[in-house]
Amino acid sequence: MPELPEVETTRRGIRPHLEGHRIVRLEVREPRLRWPVPDSLPQHLNGQQIRAVDRRGKYLLLRTDEGAAIVHLGMSGSLRLADPDASAMKHDHVQADLESGFCLRFNDPRRFGAWLWSENPETHPLLRDLGPEPLGPDFDGEHLFRLSRGRKAPVKTFIMDHHNVVGVGNIYATEALFMAGIHPGRVAGRVSLARYRNLAGAIRTILSEAIDMGGTTLRDFINTDGKPGYFKQSLRAYGRANLACITCAKPLKSIRLGQRATVFCVHCQR
DNA sequence: AGTTTAACCTGGGTGC
DNA sequence: TGCACCCAGGTTAAAC
């Protein structure tokens, strides 16, 4: 599921139930996630009040006075609020019971997600070298242009590398390149400043739209309140291989770039 | 140092 | 029904 809009939607969904609330019991049912869940995680969270639920790229930070739980949803993870007495579902790997009587449940069939602990998450190796937030002030066409000089990777691979900008996954990279009219296989170092300005704008627009609509729903994504997102209906290129381009009606082409499915219009994207 | 590839997993869909 | 195979939102770490 989770690209940045889904993570942000999740953050907004869980935040009111976590911020200012106390965790009374953390249960790790299955510690074998992307990395083993540290044995010390319960002792860091038990009895602590959540001070903030923040997001950095696709990482969620559950902050206490002592540090933060670093949570990643991987490919198939989701967080939802539940009644702690309701029986756990298959793949509910982590559960945080709150003093309020709610509990937060982390479900992740593929176990590519993560629950880690850091006393200073900003300096954690996973967060330290991340590029700017696409919706923040440090991201624009100049930034992409500057970082891309001399780079031979395809522009799609380049914008999906979170050292360059965070939160642009396969769906939104595909969509943004379609919107900007840029061929996804074009060498990143040979894209002009004007086109990077266009692309940065497209990335911002696409992500903002998706967040406004509550995130894309694909397969196992479920919003924290259980309602699906509605962005899938507005995808212009992703998942539309061989279907007609919405601009020129020619069939969209599908290739693989960096082992990811890549759909684009040969006619509209140069 | 940049780029490519393999790996971590489960489950759903397809074709025989 | 069963089985073999392919595919999927992400990201690291090893290999070139």
C-alpha cells in the first residue's frame, strides 16, 4: 500500500487517539519484521505518554519524552485503531493498548514493515540521509536539477531514490512523470531545469491531491477508520498498461525500470 | 561513488 | 482443486 499519501492519511487518522495519550501495554506478537523488533521496545513505550505523531518521508514517529518509535509500513502494512478486546486478526504483529481504552494495531502480511526505537530519531541511520519533503520548502526543480547533474540513472529511478526526495513511490513517480510529460527512462542528468521545475510541481500536485482524497486504495490498504481511499479512480497512468492515454488515446506502454513496473505514453512523454 | 541486482515475505490472480 | 508461476505499494545491502 503505502506511499506518502497513505502514510500521511494514516498519521492523520491515528494522531487524535495517540497524542497526549498514555500507552499502558505494548505487545509484540511477531518480532520478525524487516528487522527484528528490539526486545527493549515495550520497556521504552510502556507507561509513556505519546507527545507527537510525526512523519518523515514514509516513516512515522511516535514520540515520547525519551525518544521515538520509528514505524514503517513497508509494502503491506497498516495501522488501525481497535477495541483491545476484539480478537486480533491474522498478521496483527504489534499492539499498543492505550489508557483511553483504544488500542493501536499494526497489521503487515508481508512483514516488510518496521518498528524500531531511537532516542534521537533525526540521527538514526534510516532517517539521517533522507532528502527533502516533497511538500516542504526545500524541494523544487532547482534541487532536482542540481542533484541530477552527471547522473545516468533513469529519471524515474532518480526521483524514487529517497536521498533525492522522500515519499515518491512507484505509483506517484509514474503519475508525476505522466503529468509532466517526461519519459520515465530519460537519463536524469540530461533533463533540463525547466522540465525539473515542471516535474517538481507535478510531484507536489499529485501528492497533495492524493492526500486530500485520503490516499490511494490498492489491495490491502485500509484507512485507519476502515474506509477506503478514493484516489485509485483518478490514476492517469499507473495500472493502465495497454489502455488508452487520457490525452492522446494511444495505448499506454509498460516497461520495467529498476525492477518496477513503469507505464507511460510514448507519444505524450518525451 | 554510482548503478544494478538480489533479498526480505505473504497472498492474490492466472494458466495448465 | 491443485500446482506452478508471476506479480504487488518499499527499501536495504551486497555486488558489479
